Amino acid sequence: MLEQSVTEELISKAQNGSEEAKAELIAENSPLIKSVIRRFKNKGVDYDDLYQLGCMGFLKAIRNFSASFGVKFSTYAVPMIAGEVKRFLRDDGYIKVSRSVKSLAAKISYFIETYKNTHSDSPSIDEIAAEFDIEPQEAVFALDSAKFPVSLYEQSDDDRNRSLMDKIASKETVEDNLDRLVLKDAIESLDEREKKIIILRYYRDKTQSEVARVLKVSQVQVSRLENKIIEKLKTAFGK
């Protein structure tokens, strides 16, 4: 594994369009990618396709990472790699599609991510179709089959305005442990007041008004601070 300083230098080059830097980062972090996707084996998806999905998540991590996040790149990359695979697998429980279509969707998604890194824009449907020698409607169908219907961060309309991730946090699975690792590091990077707000709100189940009384500020200030903190944590998760 590369030293963090070397990794960050390669990430900077990759973010500026260096394909060589991206390739080196993927090669050096291949064991990390494989360790993450290993837990998704025997899910009905070929290992090569899982690896391709993992690489796609890894490329997203490269594109979005910043040293200002205060976490190691490997810590930041793990949930993005896993998230890419989980979104793909969860689709299978929503709309059943053939393995060949899912495989094509994974390859198209990887092509789109690679294209974005090179051109700073998404390819057109015609360009995707030409790349894979298929009809445009086949490309559209494959992409539609890979869409995940619900975002973990989509806020609900309950009185606490919490996200789906907040609601299901207690229903922990093996996969969710990956998210917990990066969440722990992300919270550690917050300042003391931010930590206190998160602990009171999401670990002690206090309302914003109760937190405001503890901090001796207004409920509006707590709301604004909480929104900023959540944005920081979303960034750590690559959302």
C-alpha cells in the first residue's frame, strides 16, 4: 500500500486528468477493492463484474476525495466501493433483470465513470451504444435496470426530518459495518461543538430545541449547524 502522501499526490494528478495516476492507484489498491467486494460473492454476479463495480466506486472516490476531509483515502474509498456494489445488488430485489443485462449495465457504468474522468462530462447514449456495439435502446434499457430507486440520504417527512439511513441504522448488517467505519472517522474529524450536536441528536435522541438549551443557542442555529454537519458527513460518504 502506498504512503498517504504519495497517494494524495497521485489523486491530485488523477483529478487533473492523468490516466497513468488512476491506473497506478487502482493497481496499488487492488487488494483493498478485492477485500471489499469479497463479501458480495455468491450474490449471483460474476466476480469480474463485481470487481468492475468496485473499480467504478474507487474512481468516484478518486474524483471526490480531498485531504481536507481529515480521513485516510482508503477509509474514504471503502464505503464508496461497497456502495457501488450494494446499489447494483439491491436493484435485483426491486426489478428482476437477466444476468447479461446486469453485466452490461456494470460495464456501461464503468465506461461512463471513465469517460467523465477524461472528458468532464457524461457520454451520450449514441456514444455508449457505439462503444459496446449495441442499439441505443439497449443501452437505455441496461442503464434503467441499474437505477437504485431510493437514496439512503433522501430525507423523510417525519417530525425529525431524518434520512432513511438514520431510520435503519439500528438494523445493522455486515455490509453496514463498512459505513460505520468511515462514519466513526468522519465524526472524529468534527470539532467539539459539532460532535456534541451529533451525539445529542442521533445518539441520545434529543430534539433540536433540547440541544439548543444545552448549547445556549437558538433552535434555528442548531438546525443550521446540524445541516452543515450532515453535509460534511455526506461528503465523507461520497454522497
